Amino acid sequence: MFRNLMCLFFSLLFLGNAFAGELMSKEADAYYNEAVKLQQAYNFAGANALYQKILFIDSSNSKWPVLILNNRGAMFAQQGDIVNAEIFFLKALEIDPNCSPAKFNLGLLYDQQGKELESIKYWLKALNIDLDKIRSQGFVLGKVEKPKN
């Protein structure tokens, strides 16, 4: 009897935590969408407060740190703080080297500074284009299409 009660208790505890985690993720998603709207309206203080809240309520979700670091980088760039913008974009890429928004934003940041080669490098990365692979393939020749009947 005691064993059955303990199994029931732990089952409810596990299911309850999973359900609570799902609710927290949905709430964090809603806060994130609102934070993005605030950031787009140049309400950086409001966006930053919501980003902090997201990290607090859904701290076990690994997607948030990367997205928020990228968005904070964009926030700094929007305010003209190029140094901190670059730092935040690079931190996002340290956590997730495949974060395309951070790659694109670094490309844009470098382009605005007149660093065309650096910008192209990050834009190619954002598009998943590997220059070393392209170089090794050599020149690409055009093909003649067969006429369609």
C-alpha cells in the first residue's frame, strides 16, 4: 500500500513538474514576443526587463540565453554602441555557433563600419556557405537545358 502511494506521489510530482515547465515555456514565449515588440519600438528598458523575466521564469530552456544575447546585441547596435553590440553577438555565437541571426547581425555591424570582408564572412556563415568547400570544387560550368516538348 505504501509502495503504491509513493509511486502515485512521484508520478504526480513528475507530471506536475512537466506541466508546470510547459506553462512556464508558454509564458516565456509570450514575454519574448512582447519584448521584441518593445525593442522594435525602441523601448529598450521595457524589453530588457522582459528579457530578465524570461531568463528567471524559464531558466532551464537553453534557447533563451542565445536569443536574448543576440537581441541585446541588436539593442546596443540600435543605440550606436558598436563595441558592446559586437561583444553580445560574439557571446551568442560562443554558446551556439549556428545562431544565424547573430551571424547576420555581425555582418551588418561590420558592414556599417566599412569592414566589408568581415561582413561578407559572417553573411556567408549565416547562409551556411563554406568558402573552403566552394574553392575546392573549382569553377562551375553552365549546363544546357534540354528543350521541353
